[in-house]
Amino acid sequence: MKKIFLMRHSIPAKDHTKDTTLLPLSEEGVRLAREKRELFCNVDRYYSSFYKRALQTAEVFSENVIVVDNLCERVIGHAKEDFWLRQYQDYDYRNDEGESLNDVKIRMKSAIDNILNGMSDGETVLVVSHATAICSYLLNFCRIQVTDEQTKSRKVTYKDEIVMCGKINPLSCFEISYENNLVTSISFIE
């Protein structure tokens, strides 16, 4: 069996002058990540999106982080309307110059499959990514319903069992077990 902890990055600094890919962690974000360090100290390898906030989150857990570009957040593009709910109603919906959830689903599955193929049986890895990217990956195995558009709350169901109902907060993660590189269980850790 192989296990992946698929984690959302910690809290970024608020800085509207920086590109979203360059936002570092806030002081609170670093503190919260350090509080969870012990939970992930026995992980075999650490992977991260190239976004600064994700990489800094992973670096709290290990000095040896492997950056995988395809673990990055969905490219929003030019949003002309509130598209957040619409993207969950139509997984092919995309803004001009942006990605749909289906685009990200394929990209994330490819990235995670590459990680799985590099793992030995019995290994555990931590992958730090982003909320929408994580949900897009889960669409390969789960049903996701929006429960509250205002708070961006979702219900994630795997094999008719509710895995999560609420928000994917910073440092929340999905624990995914694989047998022969196929998902056998998914649970949520707040």
C-alpha cells in the first residue's frame, strides 16, 4: 500500500501588489505549519507546487522538497463574473485564458500518477498544493457538491461516504491510500 497526504498550503501573506504565485506565507501561516510538523515527520518524501506559499509550507516539514509544476493552482484567467459556483456546475467552464476544473483534474492526475509511480510499496508522501487543484484531483474518484457558495464550502463523497463537508482550510489534507496505484480509501484531516 502507498499513502499520499494531499495538503492545502498554509495561510499566505496578504499583498495585492504581488503575483499570486509569489505570495509568501504569513507569520501566522508559518506558525500553524510548525504546529503540524510532528504529524508529518515520518513521511518518506515531500512534494510541492512551485507557488511560494505552497513551497514554504512544505519546507516547514522538510528541507528536501521536490517541486512539481503541475501541482499548481488552477489558472483563473480573466474572470468577468463570479465563476466559483459555475465551475462546479460545469467542470468544462473556464474563463478566457484560464483552466477548467477538468483541465486541472487531468493535470493533477498526471502529476500524482508520476509521484505514485516513483513510490515503493509502503511509502508515504506529503504533497502540498491548493484547494481548487486538490478538488480537481479528487474529481477523478469523488463527487463534489457546493454546499455554500459564500464560504466556498463543499461536500466531498467517495463511494457514497461523506469524506468532508465544509471548507478546505489551510493545512487541511486528504489522506489517500492506494493499492496497485488505485485509490482504496480517502479520509480528511482538519
